[in-house]
Amino acid sequence: MSEKNDFYNKNPQIWEMTERVKKLLLEQYHHPAVFIKTYGCQQNVSDGEKIKGLLASMGYEFADSPENADLVLFNTCAIRENAEVRVFGNVGALKPIKSRRKGMLIALCGCMMQQEIVVEKIKKSYPYVDIVFGTNALQQLPEMLLRRLSGEKRQFDLDGRDGSIIEDLPLCREEGIKANLPIMYGCDNFCSYCIVPYVRGRERSRKLEKILEESRQLVDTGYKEITLLGQNVNSYGKGLDGSVDFSCLLEEMNRLDGDFRIRFMTSHPKDCTEKLIQTIARCEKVYPHFHLPVQSGSNRILKQMNRHYTIEKYLSLIDLARKWIPDVTFSSDIIVGFPGEIRQDFEDTLSLIRQVRYHTLFTFIYSPRPGTKAAEMEDPVPAEEKSAWFQELLDVQSQIRGEIQEAMIGQTVRVLADGKGKSGEGWLSGRTPANDIVEFIGTQEQIGNFVDVKIDRALNWALFGHTA
Ligand code: 5AD
Ligand code: SF4
């Protein structure tokens, strides 16, 4: 990993700092090791892969716990308050470990670090944190480490940059079957509850050629599933030269040779078009699955959320997708207890999910995020009532999912076998196009390949079957 790739060729000063860090590490530690923990979404996981790539170039090995690490790095998430509370708890737990381990450094990055109040708190209450950097400052890591290892004061790099895309950073990917591929960064939508536009900046798309080049490499190295990532993939291409859009990207990806499949997330309903649906219908390598977050079933709440669609428009998209793609499946995100949501709004959400029948729902209780519009809104509903609604939502969805799973019995589905199953010796695990888990009896050689599985049995968390 420490070879000098294109990124370092284009940034010789970063390469020089990388080399100097490497030298210092060898002087100061026996086997320099880093423990990295990433919180939150796939975008963060993807950033984590770049951070790992940079650290590997500097000579770090990877440790499996903070106790065995010379550098502990938390790549944080700010989407809900409980994510932040967890990070602060885990940073607190590092203090005694650091005091026992001479020379240990602590670095914090990711979305939380883009918030002033968080950084102030770290400056004041966590003096043993050495390095803090924001989501647009990954490439600064060699310089910050170099300074800190050379005995300078603790380092803070909190943006100020325009957020232009840095290409060709070295990468340490998670595993050999599935890869995340960011196609765009940031978000311009400013949904009233959401912190993302504040911590990840304005929406910007990667160049089509860069995405295709990376996809080609992934397929050539044997990856079987590529997930295209963006906060709103449907608006991919905005701001790029020419007429490239998400449909065009999918068409081009679909044209690449090789036995692989394409996922994408997240789709914003306001930018989902019939053209895109028809493209997905046509492209055999694109899974017929939409993660299409609706957030609420109430038009009144959707307006307050600044979502720019109505339930009628949303349902017409679902109908269109079902018309063009007969085997299409859907998943969604739902927020319960948005400020001012009343029982009737919540019941509208229940009725929507009964109508759409999502394979999977990602459900959240509303969490106020300082600086967002919704955090200023009146929120009279008590937390206990929101929790009761939340439980009700889970129960309704659990029944719908049970029925969907049950209906799969007797069907044959193509799954990507991704590892050993949980059901005992000889069982493998795989995922369907809808990303549902399937366990089946198979052979080691099938791992990493597509396998046709006939479903015999269904539970809520998984389907069970045998090779067809
Ligand atoms: N509170 C609760 N859930 C939220 N999400 C985003 N912001 C908040 C918030 N403040 C949810 C949305 C989004 C998903 C990634 O997280 O449902 O689609
Ligand atoms: Fe947040 Fe809305 Fe952007 Fe999604 S589209 S990241 S919910 S602001």
C-alpha cells in the first residue's frame, strides 16, 4: 500500500510528509499500529477506506482494539444525537488507555467534527485528543500527524476549503466481494431535520470517467457488487460539463464487461424520474431495488420537512416503478415524532407503509440537530408518546415483512453468496437483490459468486433455502 500512486505523484509535498511520518513512526514505535472505528453511513465507511489507505502509506498496521494501538482514530457521525453521545462515551473511555500506553495518539474526524459546538467541547473537555479534522480535510492527515509526532501542539483542521473533490486517494477497501463507490459528495436539499448539508457541504459530483475507471478496476479485481453512493444519487451530474445524469451513469456502468451487479443509494423521491426508472428496467446489471426514503406519510409533515413532494407524487413513482420493473422492491427511511407531528400524521405514515409494503424500513425517532430549521420548531409531543408510536410502526412493519418473506417460499432467487451462514456447519449466507439475507447449504467455492437458491423457509431476519 505504500507505493507512490497517482495521488502522491500529483501531490509530491504530501508524499514527502508521508515519508517523514513513516520515518518518525519507525523511530518512535516498535510496530506502529492504528485502530480505526467508523460510525454511521456508507459514505463514512467510504471515507474510512481512504483514511486507512493514507495511514497504511505512512506505515501503520491495523490493530483490532484501542489497547493495542499507537493511534486511535474515530470517524464520527452526527446524524442523530445518540450517535454523538456514543462517540463522546467512547472517547472518554480512551483516556485511561492512553495514560497507560506511552506515545498513544487520538484522532477524531467525520461529520461531528464539522460542528463548532462539538469542536469547542473537545478543546475544553477532552485535552488528551491530539488531532481533529473535518470531512474535507482527509488529505491533511499526513501533515497533522507529522506535526504532532514532531512534538507540536494538538492539531485542528476544520475545513475552510471549498470541498473540491480529491481524486485517487489511496484506498484500503473492506473486503473482496462488495465495494462502495461514492459518485457524489455533500447535499443541497436542506431537509429541515437534517444536519448533512451543514457538515458535508454543497453537492458535487465526481467525473463520469473517474467513476467508470474505478468501477472497471473493481470488476477486474473480482468485486461482484458495486454500491454507488451519494446523499441524492438522482441528482448526479448537476454542475458537471455536458448532459451527464444518473441514468447516463447507470447505462455506462451497465455496459462494463463482467459478472457483477450495481446498487445505488440514496434516491430522493423529488428527483426520481420515469426516465431513470426505465433505465433501471433496461439495465440488467442494476438491481431492481430502490431505497426511496419517504420520511413521513403526511403531506403536512413532508412540507414542514422541506421534502418537495407529496404522498400522491411518491405513490405515483412507486406505481411507475412497478409498471416498468415488475420484480422491483423498495426500502425506505421513516422519521417518527417530527416536531408538530400528531396522531393523524403518524396514522398517515402507517397507512402509507401498508400501501407500499416495503421490504425493509429504517426507522428513526426524530432527534433535534442544533443549527437545523426543525430544531427551532415547537415540539410538544412527549418522548414516551413518540416511543409508543415508534413501537407501533415497528410492529406494523414486522407483520408486513413477515408476509413478504413468507410469499418468497417456493421461489428461486439469485443471491450473491458473501460468507458463512449463522445456521451451522455447511451453511452459507447471501443477499438477494432486495438486500434480504438468504441462508443456504453450499460449498466454500460458492462464496463470492452468484447462486440460484430455492427458498424453503422464511423467518423475519432471513430466508432459508437450497441451491436450485
Ligand atoms: N432525526 C432522526 N432521523 C434523522 N435522519 C436524518 N436526520 C435525522 C434526525 N435529525 C434520518 C432520515 C435519513 C436517514 C439517513 O436518517 O430518515 O433519511
Ligand atoms: Fe439530509 Fe435531506 Fe440531504 Fe438526505 S436529502 S442528506 S435527508 S438534507
